[in-house]
Amino acid sequence: MTWPTHSLRFRPRDFEPTKADKALKAMQQKKAIKELWLLIAGIVAFLLVIRVLRLAVTVLFRRRRHPVPPSTGKDEKIAPEVVFPGRAGKASWRRVPAAVASGFRIVAFRVPIPLGVGAASVAELFFILGYIATMLALTFTNTLDLQFWFYEDRAAHLASCQLPFIVALAGKNNIISLLTGIGHEKLNVLHRATARTALVLLWVHALARAISGLPEKFDFTHGWMRWGVVGLAAFTLATMLSVRFIRNAFFEFFLLSHIFLVGVFIIGGYLHAREVHYGDYFWPALVVWAFDRVLRGARLLWNNRGRSGPRHAYATAAVELVSADTIRLTLTRKFRWRPGQHAYVVLPTVSDLPTEAHPFTIASIPGALDGSAGDAEKEVVFLVRGRNGFTRKLLEHAARNGESRVPAFVDGPYGCPPDLAKYDTCILVAGGSGVSYTLPLLLDLVHRARAGTSGVRRVIFVWAVRESEHLQWISKLLTEALAAAQSTSLIIEPTVYVTGPSRAIPEPELSHTAYASSDGTTTPPSSSSVGGYEKDLPMYSSLKITYGRPSIRRLLQEGIDSSIGPVSVDVSGPSSLSASVSRVLSSKLTSPINVLKGAPSVTLHVETFGMST
């Protein structure tokens, strides 16, 4: 079959470059590529320096500040009503760095910019818009009054040369996260921005070539030109299918189609660029992708090593329904992770495809609450809320089979969670299934307090959940944490807000032990504050249970005002909850003026696919 050449050459080129023009064009293309990679390397190096400086400050902080010693009795607990020094309202030049840092956090990370399809922080927009502006400047400057001939190929060179970088931003194992300490889940927003900008540049290349005229040796009678069309079409379709609505509603479809279409693009782009001796732009992207896959495969084998059989649980997971919409998935593995990290779970008999891997935050800690390292084999626990797709299938399986075991594999851990040991007060706020992020942070603080490696004095744990049936399993864990913290000076104040219409309190799995509250008094196991009045409860002595939604401003203000040192606020849950916390922490409460006058500095950590601090 032959292609109709008269309709595929477009119009003839009306610009005939001289030999000097060709030399200038080649030189400018090499210069633009070099400048782009120098910029990328400079940004990564800058973030590496910031990370090293933060680690150095953390080490110096730990040397100067001794961990909280074990308590010898309840009377040594620090009451939140104590008036702490440094709050006299007088500005001190010594607090200028902290005030500047507070102002930077508010402007860069906590002020949302509405975009119509969501919102982005100033830091995200700075990187995205700065990157786009840089790419456009490198493409269209020094083009002799925007002459097509000078930028038509330069756009393709700039887009193609950074494909390994774009693929690395999407990889779970990448050198960028290793150097900067920024988890792959937060780099994903930059992956999307760089990929979409590269697509725009490739379309600039294609349209400029077509409009300026295709000579006979570049028309579509040649297979390598048709491969270019196939690759560009696949890249365009992959980008269209990656919009937020499709990603959220049909994640499994998005993931499979994305891998397939990007593979077609890279192969088609390679076959197209190879003809003009630029195929080397494409194959390194395949190497980066293969490196991530090989490393993930090796980690999958290592994490799930061990003997199999009816007496061993290495290749299986326990599935348990803890509420009408929540499943607890428990794996026993020789596995290490940090609280707040996530892992990918493969359940071949539950998912549509046996190789599907789904990310969930690990809701347990590797150590024991008594401060020891615990057993070599750890319980890796995931709390999964059944919604749609894979999680809906898992929920149906748990409802149908009750407590059961299924074949399971785990890949991870991933993510760069914060180190909370350097703060004085930690405020952990979760909504719904977001407790799988804040709960292990709480348990780890108890573990480190018992081990004598934490400087945290107070933890405020807040969980807003719709159904009261969750109280049964969460209260058991919180009771164990409170009991373990009794021998330390760590203050734990857990509060659960039940936001749904049900007011039935389920029977707890607790003992009749009474525990010390934050003011040093003992709460009897017979009652709990519910909705502003006292109500007899079975034995929820470890929890303050309140009906209705929490007042985020009041919770944060009370926690920050009573802190004698830096505060960490960690939030996970619905986007509305994260937005509410960010809004409060952008107010006068954490303003640079207040920090300058003695208020503690506040750092915000949000478990989300974006940036936060």
C-alpha cells in the first residue's frame, strides 16, 4: 500500500537556510539542551543542600536537647495550663530566622491558589510555571523573529532529551527522591507538569514542520515519519486519559492504559528519531523505567521471602472486616519501615489482574510499644476503606468470607515521612481512613518515648469518623498506647469525633484500667464527655468521645498556645479537612509577628500527592 504523497507533504518550504544558518541552528540546539540540564541539576543540588542543612540542624538540636526522661509518677506531667516563658509579647532578634521560616511556609505551602479543577500551593505553581516559562524561553529565544526553521526541531530536542527525567519523576525508586528526600508521591505533580509541557513542545515541532513545509525526504511516505505520528498520537491520548477525573474514577484503567500508551510513544519516538541520529534521547527513558521495575521486583521477592505452607504466613494476608466499610489487612513479614510510609499490596485472587499493586499507608509500627525493636517478623497492617474498584472487591470478599487469609505480596516501603522526635508538641488530625497515617505516628512517639529517643512532650490525637463502630478497634490500640506511655513524661490526649447520625456506642475490647489525663488527674472508666454532657459508657476510659465535627481552629490554637517548643501538625483525610487545617495555620495564629514575639514555630505535614510543610 502506498501513501498519497501529494496530500502528505503539505506545502513546500518557503525558507532556504544557508550553511551558516544550519551551523547556528545546531549550536543553539546543543546550547539549549545543555542549559536545561544545568538548570535541572542545579535545582536538584539546591534541594540536596537544603536537605543536608536540615539534617545537620536536626542532629545539633538532638545534641542540645535531651530526650524527655521517664516519669516516676503522675505528678511530673506538665499541665497545658502552665504559663511558659517567651510569651511576654516582646519581639526578639534571636527569633528572626524562625519568623522568616514561618512566613515562608505560609506563603509557599499553605495559601491555596484555585485552578478551577482543584487548587495548588504557591510552591507548586512556582515550580510548574517556572518550568514552563523556562522551556518556552529556551524554545523561542534566538530564533530570528520566531522563524519556524530555528525552533521547529529545537522544541523536539528539548522535549525528548528530558524523557528520562520525566520517567524518573514517576518512578517509585528514583535518584531524585534519594537525593532530595522528597517522596515519589509528592514528585508526581511535577511529573504531570513536565510531561504535559513536553507534549506541547512536540506538537510545536509537528505543527511548525507541517506549516513551514515538508521536503520530500521528510514526508509521510517514509515509515520513520509515520512512526512519529503514532508516537505523538499515543502520547496525546495518554495525557488526555490522565486528567484527574479519569484517574480518580477509573484508576485501574488509567494505570494500564498509561503504561501501554507511554510504551508506544517511546518506541514510536525512538524509531522516528533514530532516522536522524537522535534515538539516544529515547532509550535511556526505557532504562530508567526498567531500573524501577527491576528494583521493585527484587524488593517484592525480598519482602516476601520465607517458607510457605499451612504453618507459615509469608505469602498470605489476614483479611478482617472491622466496620461496614473498612477492612484490616495484616501481613507477617521480615520487613522494616518508618511510620507514615506506604507500601504496594498485591492480592492476586482479589484483583482483576494478578499483578495489580495498590498503595496503602502502613497503619502499624515496626517496633514494640515498650521501646524495644520487637520480633524479627513484623505485623504489617493496612486499613483499607472499600470504595470502588479494587477496594470494593476487597470489601465484598471480607463481607462474604469473614476473617480469612488470601495470597498477598507487599512492595515497599515508600515515602519520606517527617521525623517528629524533634518537636515539643505533635497535633495529629485525621478524618476517616486517614487515621492509618496518624495512628502509627502516635504509636511511634510512644515507642520512642519509652526508648528515650524523643523530645516530644505532648501529643494531641484527633480523629473524625462517621460511624461509632470504629471505636471498638481504635480504642484498644489507644488504650495500649496510653498504658505504655504511663512510665514516661509523654502526654497523650486522644479525642474521637463521631460525625454520623448513629449514637450507639459498641461494646469495647478494653480492660477496666483507668488512665492519667493530660492534667495529671485520673479519668475513671465509667464516663466520657459526649457532645458537651456526661454519658455513661461501657469503659472507654482512654477516649474523649464527642458527637459532631471538630473545631479545627480551637484544637490547633489550644495545642499551639500551650506548647513550649516547635509544633508539628500532621493531617490526613478528606481534602476539605486538609484545607481547613491549612487555612487556620495561615492565619494570625502562626504569623511571623507572633513567632517573633515568642509563639512556637509550626510545621504542617499533609499526607497527599503534593507538597506541604
